[in-house]
Amino acid sequence: MLQYASFTGLIRTILILILIWYAVKILSRLFAPVLMRFVAKKAEERFGQQFNQQQKQPPQQKEGEITIDKAPKQNKTSNKDVGEYVDYEEIE
């Protein structure tokens, strides 16, 4: 059995979709500020926890103590396969 769509059914479907669209727009305008406050509050709590964790860690060295870290020496090796180095000289 084959069914055909009626014109009134099409119009009714379009009107329902438009009503749903406007309902979502209105509800989003009402609830968006509440949702944004909730997200901002959670982010503030998370940043506060991270800050407190960093503050609670004991210092690595005593106050007034100086430490100098040196970078390890790197062996400078040239790639022999690249080619010959040619010194550039400007001609006047």
C-alpha cells in the first residue's frame, strides 16, 4: 500500500519545525546566562585548585641558595654529505 503526503500534512510539519526552532531560540536565551555562570564557576574552582596545589608544594631549595644549571655540551658534527662550503665575497 502506497501512501502519499498531503499538502496539509506538509504545512503542519513545517509549522511544527518552525515552532520548535523558535522554542529552542527562546529557551537558549533564557538558560544561556545560567549555563555560562555555571561553566565560569567550575573553571574558577579548577584554577583555584591548581593554584593551591602549587602553593602547597615545598620549595625545592632553601631560601638564599643559588643553583646554576649548565646545559650539556653538544658535539657539533657536520654532515660531510652536504657539500663543500664556499666563502661568499662581495665584489664592488
